[in-house]
Amino acid sequence: MLKKPQRSGGLIPSSSRQLAAVGASSGNVPAIFLRSESAGKRFWEFFTANIRNRNTRRAYFVAVSQFSKWCEVHKFVLEEIEPIHVASYIELLGRTLSKPSVKQHLAAIRMLFDWLVTGQVIPLNPAHAVRGPKHSVKKGKTSVLSTEEMRTLLDSIDASTLIGCRDRALIAMMGYTFARVGAVVALKVEDYYIQKRRGWIQLHEKGGKVTELPCHHSLETFLDEWLQLSGLSAEPAAPLFPTLRHGKLDGRGHLAQANVHMMIQRRARAAGIATKISCHSFRATGITTYLQNGGKLEIAQQMAGHESARTTGLYDRRNDTIALDEIERIAY
């Protein structure tokens, strides 16, 4: 049996909920991959060497673990898994999960088996010929704030306090730069700098992308006020948006994404905003507002760091206003 690998920095998720299908005594490797040394080793390499994005790694690990448990229940061994088995599992998932979730599970299984094939652990990929459910999206589901709601939210925050000043700057950062919350909480003080007499921000997005953008004048003002009030200007290596405890800086630790989400919900309720929003709402709000004011889709794509303009288009909610105007024509 394989020895349990040393996991540093939580490379593989290990919560009991996520790993319900995985035995701790096997080093978190599902049983079907423990029949040979090469299979177990290749399993770990897939998640540690092949997948670099932490969120993708976590999602794929959970997907593969659930499939492995299903195989164990049906007493399948790795070499016996065939396309019909994978197809049956995908059909089963479709009864309880959404189509995008099913497609993600299939992608995880297919990629892992591809990795095993190239490592000469198995001869063929049984998931290669299995087709997932059709799913076409022309408009994203992310909720969007109106210009008035965004202004109300920012104005409702008391920036005279340390936590209020930080929260206002953080929300403005997401709204004015279209940045993902993961990139925002990872910012350091040195990522905000002066160039050509204007404030610039350097965002480290997923996939190793680095985006440098000039700051909107409102964002620049919010950031300057935050750095002055917090005294972080003299600490370039410190997190730009650190954690706070009892209204004071708490050890210069990065603010967690989950805490940002809770903060946004709290601030929205306090501002009387009924729209159900998330961290991603500010990305969609920023893109929509930019396009409404005459911005170009290809520039929005560049600012958002999207590979395709089609992806950026999913955040374009200008047609929502058109639809509402048309609905109001139905007068009784």
C-alpha cells in the first residue's frame, strides 16, 4: 500500500465533507487507485503537478472521489471501467445536479483518465467517448446592481471607521476593475502604485494572468483614504485588505473570501438593497455599467481578463432594461 504523501499548504482539500468517499488510511487516495503503485502515484500527480488552480483542484478532487466511491459500491476495479459505466454514472448525476455541474464532473473524470493513459497505467480512456448534457448559455445568472444601487451601497458605508473605510475600498475595487474576489483579497499594498501621476493597480488573476489598470478617480480616492487611515502605506508587502479584529488591524493577514461574502451581504442589508448579490455581482455590475456608458466589448474583455469576448458578453445585462421597458407596455 502507498505511504501517505506529505501535504504542504493544503494542496489537496481534506475536510470531512469533501472527502467523505476517501479513506484516511489510504492517504486520501480512493481505493480503486490503490491496486498498483503507479496508479496511486499518478493520481496524486494529476492533482499536484497537472492542475495549478486551487479551486479547480478542489472541485475536480471532489468529483473524482465521488465517482470512485460509486465504482467501489459496484465493485469495479480500475482496469474494468468501461464507457458504459461512466455513461451510467453521468446519467445518475443528471437526476440531482445541474447540467454545468454534471459537465464539470465528466471533465474531471475524463482528464484524470487521460492522465492515467499518458502515464501508461491504463490503455484507454473510458470517459473519452461519453458525452455530457447539452448546455448553452447566452446570459449569465449573476445578479447585477443598478448604478443607483451601487452608489447607494458605497455612500451607506461609514468610512470614518477603519473597517468601513476598508470595506468601501474593497467593494469599489471589485466594481471599478471587474476583478474577481480571489484577486482582490490577494492584493498587497505594493500592487497599488503611482504611474503618470495616477494610481494604478496590478491584479494577479487566475491562470497566472497579470492585469495592470489605471484606477478610476473614485477608486483612487477610496484607496488613498484607506491607506492613510490604516497606516499601511509604509508596508508594501502587507495585504492591501487585511483582516481586522475589534476594529483594529489583526496581524496583517489576508482577508478570506468567505468573510468578504458575508461583509457584502451585511453591507447590502444595511443599505436597504433587496437585490440578492454576491462578490461576482460587482464584476457583472462593472462590465454592464461600462458598456451602458459607451464602452467597447473588446476593452471590457481585456479589463476582465477573459480569453473570449463571448465570456465577457455573459456579464452584459443591458438587455434587462430593454426587457423591462417592453413589459411595461402591457397596460390594463
